[in-house]
Amino acid sequence: MKRILSGITPSSTSGLHLGNYLGAVKRFVEFQREHECFFFVANLHALNTVHDPKVAQENSRNIFLEYLAFGIDPTKTTFYIESDIPEITYLQTILNNCVTVAEMQRMHGYKDKMAKEADQGTINVGLFNYPILMAADIMLFDADIVPVGEDQSQHVEVCREIGRTFNNRYGSILKIPELSIQRETARVIGTDGVRKMSKSLGNDLPVFADEKHIYKQIMGITTDPARIKPTDAGDPAKNIGFSYLRLLDHPEAEVSTLEARYRSGTVGDVEIKKLIYEVFMTYMKPFRTRKVELESDPSTIDRLREQGAQRARVIATASLARIREAVGV
């Protein structure tokens, strides 16, 4: 049985969106049936950008709830919040000595920040060391497979390199994880029709948001710009809405019929968007209902969080003891 590990950073107040679910959580729920899974809320990573303590706490709790609502089962999976496992940051301190400044400067997160800020003095060390903390997240738990989106693949490769450097010094102590990307859904395109769906870009379809907000986001979906009137012929490839209908398991025959009508100018963009809204809300209704149920019982959430931390620390303390002995501290 393979051990799978993955985390999500709670950096936004708007919660999980369609891309998060299809690109990650849906697979995680399936993995629970066949693998040993470790999933976590990476709230220490969020401190790079979230500096309000109340917001940091609320974001972490919200993502924890939403993972549960989507079907992450704490009886089958070790599910925890990163800051509840102090061994992670201890290991990060050790791993700091297994990577160079030059390697960190090549990381896309750092390079992107440099390109925007153009001043190294504005970049915090938390962002610079992000890949090292991620390596500690992974290797503390001897993960076999790390499923990530394409934007995180570089960080996993660095983790693997850090692990190899450590093992070359101290022996075969750390397990080198495999990288897994499910390319067909890992990169769900946002409502702008161009960039990956992202809360920070505002092109997301939030699953648990107010219905009016979801409706507004769907009505803002980019369509064929050459189409002025509903009777104009359109190119379905330039309307991301058709992709959403397929991702939401709308019958293929109906989607194909709509595409044919779109080409012939017999269906309007508003009609298609209203259908997307109905399909989206129907698809997500069980998850939205489950979250409301969970929110009504805060004590259960606190108990599940504590139990997840206890399970994780059984592995974490044993791993760290082995690592400390290897390095001599």
C-alpha cells in the first residue's frame, strides 16, 4: 500500500473552488479507498501572505471543514493541520543545511516575486524557504507519492534533491517521494478562459460561496469575443463554459448539441451560463449541505482536528528521532 501525502495552503477567505475539487480533492477521496493517505492544511505556508491572526485561524478551519465536506474521511485518512505538528519545523531547520541559496533562487515563486517587486529586500524569508518547509512536510512522513498541480511540481523536485543530498551525507534515512500530476484535470482553466483557476486572480468558481456570488462568477465566464448577438455563429472552443459542463458530468450528448447550436447561432451565451449555474449547484449540493451540517457542530471539528494531529505525530516523532540520531543532534 502506497503512502500518499498532499497539503493545501489556506491563503484565501473564499474557500475551495471547482479547480481545487477536480484537480485535487476528488482524487484524494478516491485514494482513501486504496492507499494510506496523509492530507493536511498547510497553514504555516499561508503566513507568507496572511498576516491577520484571526483570518489565519478562520481560513485554516474553513479549509479543514471543506475537505471534510468533500468526503475526506478521518477514519480512513490521517488528516491534520500543519501547525499542530511541531516536528515539521524542526525537520525544516535540519533540511536548511541540505540546500543552497542558488537552488532557492531558481524557484519560480521567488523568481516571480522578484520580477514583480524588483527588490530583493521586499521578499520575506518565508517565501524564500517555502520549498524547504514543503520538503519537511513530505519527508517527515515517508511519503511514497506526492500528487500536486503543475505549479507545484518544481517544489517536489527540489524536495527530492534535498532528500538525495541528505542521504548522501547520512545514509539512506529519508524516503525520496514520487511526483504525480493528473494532467487532464490538474489545470482547470478559470472563468477568463486563459489562466488556471485561482482565487487570487478572481477567475474561480467557489463551491461553498453565497449563491449570488456563484451566479455572478458564472455570468462573467468568457465567451467567444467575436459573437455580438445570440444569433451570431460562435466557436465553442472560445467559450470555457462547455468545458465546465463536461467537468461537471453533464451528459455529453447534450453538450455536443449545445455546441452545434452555438456554431449555428441558435443558443445564446446567457442561456448556456444559466445552464452551467444549474448544473454546478446540483453537482455541488451534497457538499454544500454537508458543510452546513459540520458547521453546526464545532466540538466535533475540534475533536477531529485533535485526533488527526495525534495520529500524525505518532509517525512524525518516530521519523524525527531517526533523523536526529542520523545527524547527531
